Amino acid sequence: MMGQCGITSSKTVLVFLNLIFWAAAGILCYVGAYVFITYDDYDHFFEDVYTLIPAVVIIAVGALLFIIGLIGCFATIRESRCGLATFVIILMLVFVTEVVVVVLGYIYRAKVEDEVNQSIQKVYDEYNGTNTDAPSRAIDYVQRQLHCCGITNYSDWKNTRWFKESRNNSVPLSCCKPNVNNCTGSLSRPGDLYPEGCEALVVKKLKEIMMYVIWAALTFAAIQMLGMLCACVVLCRRRRDPAYELLITGGTYA
């Protein structure tokens, strides 16, 4: 009786975990898409496109988790030995994949600072103040969103080609604090401008985004471990005693 209670509990937990897998599929795809969308706003500040590999993998894992949920529910309810074995094998593969995502996430997270440091000066040098120019749009977007100005501070604009050609001793309006009226970006009124530079804030933002991927992968890897454990319990019981009570239809004891 104790063994029967244990197997029923394992099956119940496993069915519940499969429902969580469906929710996880949506969450992982959302996290991956969020990383893509956000990195698109900052892609001028780094050149290593491989930084997006963890996001690509996590979207693929999310899509696979939906299929895993279907297989798991069907195999658990029907108590299919083949289905449960397939379920465990796929979960193990996905688990390994998520471990790879975590490792890559930490590797690329460590590289973000170097990437930004190497690229940000070039982006600011290409600024021309027009909305039709991609680097200009990127800089204005970052300065407004992160409330920053220049690379280390607003004085960095003095070294840019745009500042020297404009000759009006002003920085872009995206450097202006939103609560300041009639801000012209003039360096003669530094109190109107964001005092913090963008380099450190861009690095911080990109590292935060990568941490979302890492924590999402770690969380669902832990859930998958529980799923594999429950599936193995059901599978082992099924192998020893194929006539035990079915989860939803009822049956006879061996």
C-alpha cells in the first residue's frame, strides 16, 4: 500500500510538472524574445553576435518543452513504458542543453564589458544627430532610456566629430533631464544634463539581460530534475509491477 501511495503521488506530481512545462515553454520563449528585442536596441555597442546564442538556445528549449509536456502527460496517464522512457531521455537532453546555456551565459556576460569598451567610442564618433542614421538613433535611445550622457560623462561629447562640426557648445537633446524646461543641451548649463556616462550603464543593462537567461535556465533545469526523478519512479514501478492501479481509470492490484 505504501508503494502504491508513493507511485500515485509521483504520477500526480509528474502530471502537475508537465503543466508547469507548458507554462515554462511560454516563459522561456518570452525571455528569449525579450533578450533579442532588447539587444537589438544595444547592438551597436557590441560586435560579437555570438552573445545571442544563449537566447537562441533558450527559445528552442522553450519550444521543445511544450512538446515534452504533451509527451509527459500522455505517457504518465497511459503509463506507457516507451513514452516515459522517451520523456526521461528528452528531459535529460534538455537539461544538458540548459546547463550549456548557463555556462555560455556566464561566458558572454563576462565578455560584455570588453565588447562595449571597444565599440562605444566608435559609435559616438559616428553620431550625426539624424534619426535616419542607425548609430545616432541608438545613442539617443540609450541616453534617454538609461538617463546618461556621453561615455563617462557629458564632457566626452567635446571629443566627437558632431560636436566639433556643430560649433554650438551643446550636446544632443537626449542628454537633457526630462524635468528641465527649455533645455538646449548647452554645456554652459550642465545642471540640465544627465551627469552619468552611458558606458557603465550599458554594460550593467546587458549583464542584467544575460542574467535573466541564466536564472531562467537554472530554474527550469531544477524543475526538470524533479520531472526526471518522478518519471523514473513511475517507470521503475511499471517495470516491476505492470498491473498496479491506473491513475485515472482505476484497476486491480497485482
